[in-house]
Amino acid sequence: MNKVMSNKLMIALYVLPALLLIAILIFIPLILTGYYGLMDWNGIGTMEFIGLENYINGLQDPKFWESAYHSFLLAVFSTLSLVIYLAISLILASKIKGADLLRKIYLIPMLLSSVAIAQLWIKVYNPNNGILNSILMGLGVEHPPAWLAEPSIVLYAIFIPILWQYAGFYILIYYAALKNIPESLIEAAKIDGATPLQIAYKIKLPLIMGVIKVTIVLAIVGSLKYFDLIYVMTGGGPNGASEVMASYMYKLAFSTNDFGYGSAIGFLLLIITLIVTVIIRKLTASDDELQY
Amino acid sequence: MNRIGYTVLYICLGLVALFQIFPIVWLFLFSLKDNREIFSGSPFALPSELKWENYAKVWEGGIGIYFFNSVWITGLAIILTVLLASMATFAITRMKWKLSGFVLGLFMVGLMIPIHSALIPLFSMFLNVNLIDHPLSIVITYTAYNLPITMMILLGFYYTLPREIEEAAIIDGSSIHRLFFQIILPMTTPIMSTTVIINMIYNWNEFVFVNTFISSDKYKTLTVGIQNFIGQYMTDWGAIGATLIISVLPILLAFIFFSNKVVEGISSSAVKG
């Protein structure tokens, strides 16, 4: 038995195809990104080694920091929106009839591609015929804004479809966690005269704190990588007002063919994502995890 | 809680449901109208007559080929991913070797990677081996990038398989291949179907890789195809609506028929950071 199950050749045969794929298509490219960042390179011609110039330029590039700031804002919005999702989940998990159907309805936007969502919301925001301005004008607003063309509001306008897209996902996670809380705990608190709000605050939330922390990491790290929807909806515009880190990197490489500099920005994106992940994990880690 | 309290809660939940579903309903409504009706009538109105020709027009206008590409690329990548992930998970959880923990760790690190950080080297690698503008580049990239999450979902199930099954099979003289393909793999069907669903959603909706690696219309999938396509029909809202509905329909149908599997898959993908 042991001999068969520790046959080296067989192990290699079963693991290597998958391992080689992720090595060649994930890990080697990540290392190469850091390396290409040291080059002056247009993607096709010869590379010229220029040391840390791209990285230094990147750290001094106001456009990069502006895009990083937008990514950071999205991360803040996404984290704050968790409160709304949590509130909805608390209601949904409080013996509501049809909760199962409702959480499935909430999930539908999550199933659509970011491209389709972007195209749909371009139409929603259309200044003349979009559903939003139709409603606003119906309510008597005379000149509703051209949502995606205003530098001062475009990022907020983009955040609404993001909120819409992920609502079902987070509600699903919170709902499952809340349903895991033993009914006996809630019943005991009710007998002691606790109000529904007290039960939510003092019993339910502490008990699902572990899940809440995971979702905070997901929301923040996901926001730092955000790309598809913004790229399709505004292309980072108008005039960079909705540029995020990933879209800035993408433009540098595939629109201006500055592969060396694009790689450096891509590597900074990787480093920032990893550092933020570690910091949030540290901040949200706790050894007094509640047991029940 | 009293009845008024519950009524308020139901209204809140109903409004959220309306917010989630209404943009899609509106999309479906205008996909069946023509511009005159869209621009002059109420956005909430049902189409006066159903303009199914919007669908026929965009399907024949080129969406058909994007749709077909999406189907076979998504399907092939799903088969590869689930098969390779199952094999690797089997070797890591069931076979005995020293580096199994380390190798598992490598796959799990793959969950946290921002794909944009790997995009430029991937592009230049594919350029060097003549796979740029070749659908194979997309298939293997989808496979590689979905392996970690697929294995993550499979792991728990493989750990709970009883050892006795393997012992009995080996004592009966079964080879590793027979054990894996004829005994273990069929046993994991429920969890495999979850990974198939989640891979289907990811692959069908993927955008960046296709947008970067593929330039010919004949290889484009729906996400990228509808981009140029919509550019073409800039002002024809009915055509754009029909295009979008066609592109999201397969996933929505899968959701209607397998909603519990989809819910399960999406919940278990929550570890993807």
C-alpha cells in the first residue's frame, strides 16, 4: 500500500502538469515583471538595462500616485459598503420568509461579466436616455449631470455598479455565517430580555467577526486589483479622473508600448498588493477568536 | 417582533432586490425596442411590439462567432483545469511525499496574485512562441490561473475521503491510474460539479487575457467581441441590448437550473483574495 502510494514517478505524473503550468504562467512572469522593470524596452526591440530608473520614475510619477489614490478610494468605499451588506444580511437571516430566493436574486449581478456590467451602466448613466437621468428628470431635476464625464463625480458613479455587482456575494457570505450561529444562543438572549438590536450587536456580530475580517481583506485587496469595469466604462477618464493602478499599468504597456516602465508599475502593483494584504491580515488577526 | 416591524423589513429587502434586478430588466426591455420607442417612450414601458429582429441582426452581424469561441474556449479550459486540479489534489492529499505541503503552498500563493503584474511577461512569452493571437494562449492561461481556486475547493473533499477505499483498491491489485480515474474521480463528482460551475463563470466572463492576447475577430470571445461590436452599433440601443443579453444568457440559464451549485461555488470561492 505505502509503496504504491509513494511511487515517485506516479506522484510526478499527477502533480507536474498543474505545477508546471502555474510555474510557467504565474510565477516566472511575476519574477520577469520585476526584471523587465529594470529595462528600457518597447516590447519588441532589444532591451537596454537602465537599473532602477523606471522604479524611481514610478515612485515620482504623479499619475501613478493619482491612480494609486483612486484605487485606495475604491478600497475605502468597498470596505464601507460592507456595513450595508452586513445590515441587509442581518435582516435576511432573521427568520425572513423567502430569504433563500432573495439572496439568489441579490446574487444575479455577480454572475455577469464586468464588460456587460460596464456596458449596461454606461446606458444607465447616459445623460439623455439613461434610466437614471430619466427618473431624475421625471422627478423634476432640470439638468442632471453627465455622470461619467464629470471628473469630480466619475469615481463615485463607477462605484455604484461595483456596489451593485458585489452585493450578492458579500450578503451570501454573511448570511451563511449568520445562519451558522446556534439558535440556542439567540433564544437564551431573548429570554434574558435582549432586544433584536442588542442581539445583533452583542451576539451576532462578535460571533461572525472572523468572517467579517476575511471580507475586509477581500474588499480591499480586490479593489487594489480592480480593472475590467473601469477600463470599459471610462478607460480611466475623463482626463485620468478614474484611472486606477491596473488601468494605468495596462495603458503604459499596451497603448504607449512602454513595456519597461509598464513592468515597473506592474511590479509596484504586486508589491503594494502583497504589503497591504500582509498589513490587513496582521491588523485583523486576533488570538481571542470567539468559540461557540 | 411585531407585524409592522416585519413589514418594514420586507419592504427594505424588496427594495434591495429591485435595485439588484431592475437594471437587468430594463436592459431586457430595451433589447426588444427600437430607438424611436426607447428615446421617446417611458423607460419602464413594455415594448409595443417585440423587436426580436434586434437579436437576429446582431447574431448574424458577428456575435455568433464570438459566442461559439466563448463556448469552446470556456469548455476546453474547464475540462483541463478540473482534470489537472483533481490529479494534483489527489497526489497532494492522498499520496505520501515530503514536499507535498510545500507544493500545496505554491498553489495557494497563486490565489493572491494580481494578474496585471504578470501580464507583460505573459504577452512577451506568447509572442516568442507564436501564441499571440492564437486561442491556445487563452486556454492554457485560463487553466493555469484557475488551478489554485479549483484545488482550494477540491481540497476539503479529498481530505475527507476514507483511506480504506485506497487500501482495498491497492490490495486488489489496482494501479494508481485505475484507483484515481475509476474510483476516486467518480466519488468526487459533487464537488467537481461545483468547480465546473465556478470555472464556467470565470472563463465566460474573463476579459483582460483575451483583450491582450487576441487581436483577430475570428478568435475573440464574447467579452472582448461585444466591445468592438457595440462600438459599431454606437447609437442602436436595441442592438446593444440584444448583444448584452445574448452574452449573459448562458450564465443566467446555468444559474436558473443549478442555482444551489452556483451559490455553493461562489461561497467557496470567497477565499480568492
